[in-house]
Amino acid sequence: MEPTIIIKYKNRKLYNKKTKKYITLEDMLKLSLTETVKIYEHKTYQDVTLKSMIVGLTNMIMKSDLETQEYFIRSYKVLVK
């Protein structure tokens, strides 16, 4: 199955080439749970998938309540060990 291609523009907008619509970071993260996603920089077509995923997760954590933030931090510590 081909990955879903997302184009990241300089203004941080994300464009889903499959649906031909702009999506949010949260939409991109949700999509990545069910499909293989590749994110490319618009002008250079450089693969920025990992960087974009990290930014998206960080934003979601920062927007969440304190209890959820603590859960993410504990989970991260377990993964890093």
C-alpha cells in the first residue's frame, strides 16, 4: 500500500495529496495511526516526517491537561530506557 503523502508548506500548512485538502497537525497524527504517512517539504521535497511528527506530538502534549502531560512524560521515560 502506498503511503499517504503530505506536503508541508513554509507557512506550516499541511496538504494531504490523497484527499486534496489542507489538514491540521492533529489530523496528520490521527491519520498516521491508521496509514503510513510521509511528509515532504514543499520546495525541496525533503522528507520531514519524523520532525513533523515530533512537533505534532509536542503540541498535543502542551495543549493537554496536567494529568495527560504527566502520562506522556512517564511514557516517554519508559520508551527512552
